[in-house]
Amino acid sequence: MPYKKETFPLWKLPQIPRKLVFQLIDIIDLLEISMASRPVRKFLTAFKPHLVDLTWKFDDTRAISRMSLGRTPPSETYMYLQLYFPRYYKKISYYFTSISWTRMMHERAVKWKEGVVMKDMYRKEGFMVGGRKSWRRADPGNPDLKIMEELSIHLTQILRINSFNVKHLRLSEFDFFGCFVWNMTRKFKKFVAKNVEIDEEATRFILNDLEIEDVEIKDCKWITIKDVMESESKKIKIIFPNDMNIDELVNIANLWKSGNILREMKFLSLEGPFDVEKRYLRNEDMAEFIKKVGTIGKRTDRLENYESEVKRDTDGKIAILFFCGRKLTIALKETADKKIN
């Protein structure tokens, strides 16, 4: 009697059991199937079985060519689209590399859109996507950004987005504030901008048009202490290109204690530039800060720095106030304890 191959009747199942079946499929396999199968994509769009945190990361600091077998990220990676599945503690990334490098890899090709070169990763950590001709230079029309945008749209249609995050660490010939990200969302759990030119217009855009829970910005000359005091973010880290004014720092400490500013803030870090030649001036800043801030809290015995526990007048919450000459931090006690533990 000839052997009859049986298939699983997936599409004959009721919708709820079918959803459970999709949840049992390995996530990276499901993502790949969604690119090639219209029925699967249509079903995932309707039911969105997985919750994810989505991060766009623009960073070519590890792009220099090297042996990539088994390494993460692959050589010549200059930007990423990362998915984190909190239920499974699993991260899957789409690594954008130079298109020649992606073509050269022997991993299995993934079918998606015509003209897009995509391959499975060696250990199923994600996918490699062919982007620029050279990771060092943008191509005319930025086709790689269009691919990332279309990929982002696809993923947001089939997955439930828990949070959006964006990180710019370094990328040549890239208009960060003119890219597709801002058309996708204006609300971010984490926003990082380093090694990018932030002019006055971009600064107003960040402060006025974006809703950010955790913000980190480096070397933006347009952000002021007043902007910091008006922020509604829970975590704030600003590295200024110029020295900070001691009177303004003292004012922040006193206003936080009185409950007039940063009511939702859990952690604040304000930092000036590092300069060895100004070491003795830093000591003078320390003495001036201690003199002006007064005894607003219980001082520790660490005489090289200023550190004290400060109790907020309005709700009794306690924060650790720290100052070392070029850096001021205010961390709620629960946040500081978690970092220590």
C-alpha cells in the first residue's frame, strides 16, 4: 500500500486554535514565513500573536571587516532593526550590511521583495540584509533606508509593539532627523543621540514633538538647563559640550527637593566635558557647589565628591544627589538601589 503523506490542516482550524499554533512556531521561522506567504501575513496582521520591543539602531562602530562566521553583529553591519520578545527573553535582529558582503555569505537566502538580498543568520540569531554598496557611503536615493522602512512597516503590521526605541551612535552620510523613523512613531521608550549634529531645529523637535521615557543626548549645544527642568522623561542623561553653570545645578537640586520640577523623573545625569587640564578648576567647582547647595540632605563621608540623601518635600521620596565637579546625578533611592544590586 503506497505511503500517503499527511499534512497538518492548519487553515481548517478555528481562528483561536490556529492562533495558538502560530504561537508555537519558532519565532524566527514565523518571521521568515510571513515574508513569503500572503495567507500567513494576513492572519498575523489580524491576530498579532507576539508582543515585541522594536529598536532602530544606527551604528557603524563595529562595521570593520573581519571573519563573521558565528559572530554578532556580522562584518560591515552599519544599522540594525532589533526585535525583543519579552515573553521569551529572545532577541532577533535584522543586520544591514554592505550588499556585497550579504551576497557573499553562504547562509540560506530568504525570499521577500524583489531586489532585496536577505539571508538567514548562522545560528538563527536573525537575518542579514543587503544595504549600501559600501557601508562607509550612502547610495543615491538611500535604497537601504527604504528597505528598512518597508521592513518596519511589515513588522509593525504582524506584531504587537510594546515600545519603540531609536539609537544613533554613529553613521556616516545619514540624515538622522530626516529619516523615516519619525513617520512611524513619535513615542519612544528609549532615545539615544550621539555623534550626530543636533541643530536648534532638531533640538526643538526632540523637546516639543517627541514623547520619550528615557532620553540620552550627547554634545548638543542647544539644550539648556531650563529644557532639562521642563522635561517629562523618567530617565534623562545629557552630556553638554561646554562646562555647566554651578548656580543652575544648585537650582535644579533645590527645585527638585521642593517638588517643583521633574516630578516623574527617576534618574537624572548632567555631565560636562572631560578635560584633564581643568582638574583644579573642578575642585573649585566642587567647593562652590557644596557652599551654595547647603545642607539639603544627609552628607556621606566621601569627601572627594559631594553625595547626600535628599528627601522631597511634597511626597517624601528620597534621592541620592551626587556631584563630582563635572557631573551631577539625582537618582531616586529605589533606582539607585537597583543599580547597586
